[in-house]
Amino acid sequence: MKAVANRLWHMKLYYVTLNTLEEARQIGRILLEKQLAVCVNWFPITCAYRWQGEIVEEPEVVLVVKTSVGYQADIEKEIRQHITYTNFIGELSPTSVNQGFLDWLKAEVPPQSLQVNS
């Protein structure tokens, strides 16, 4: 498969932490239904972090959202409507993506803007 590096096309990935698999499933399906994402993945992980001077470990779920540029505010709004706690939402910009995936993404979730704040 040929990978494409194209500055004119901007795909975004969002790495989202959640508490449960059900939250990830529900939020992921809503993002797909509203055409804010072309594909989502979720999986359980273990999270370790500092809290009040202690190191804490607990289960967590990661939701990966694959989308086009311009949807960050809408994605964050949907997530906030379904959770009440502070979580992590990180935006990643792939530097190379296979052409077949990009074609599918462009067809299903067209970019809202080609201007990027990076």
C-alpha cells in the first residue's frame, strides 16, 4: 500500500480517555451517526498518574477517533454531553496515511476547513 504525505489534505486523530467501554461505544457511535468521524476504535488500558502526592493506577478506556480537519469543537461538544468528569482529548496529525483510507475519509467526512492552527 502506498502511503500519502500531502499538506493539502489534513486528517486528524483524537485520542480520548474515558471511564468505561460503554461510554466509548456510545460516544463513538454518536460521532459516526453525526458524520463527525469515519471510524472509531476503543480498547481498555491501565492508567497510572499522580494524584495528591500518590501514584494511582486504575482501568481506563481509550477512544480513537479518525476524522477530517475542522471537527474538533463538534467532537469535544459531543464528548462533554456524555461525561461529567475531566478527561484527556488529544489531537494528533498523521504525517502519512494510505491513499485508500484517505479516499474513504474524504467521501464520508469531508474537511470543514483546510486551515490548520499548527
